[in-house]
Amino acid sequence: MIIKTEAGKTFDTDRDLSAPERHVLQKLFAWSSMATSLEQFREKRDEALEKGWNNSGSVSQSAAFRAIIVELENKLLKRIRST
């Protein structure tokens, strides 16, 4: 999957993220559309990163992963503010 941020950065999840990061990111895409607050989203992010891929343990965050999460958080904030 190719992800382009509002700042113009492009990330290829196959190339730029590890398999565990991609797994966590899939969960966070869902949570970014369901969360009712930034705090709730961050709790789910932290929980997913701690559990890891199939409960394999914590997942380290690459710079690319962190940038994508910031983008998801910004989109979440826009959604919350518009409702």
C-alpha cells in the first residue's frame, strides 16, 4: 500500500514498514475511523504496539511508521472537529 501524507511524503508499506508494523497499522486504520478522541486512538495504538503481531511482543516503531501515525492522528482530529 502506498500512503501519501498531506506534507507530500510517500511511504510504501511493503518497503518502508516491517511486517509487525504493517499488522499494527491495519488495526490503527480501523481505530482511526472509530475512535471518539485522540486519547482513545493513542491508547489503542499503545496497546497494539505492546501486544505486537499475534501477541509476539512489542513492536519497534520506525520513522516511517511514526510519520504515518502522525498522519492518522491529524485526520482523526479533523474528523472529530468537523462533527
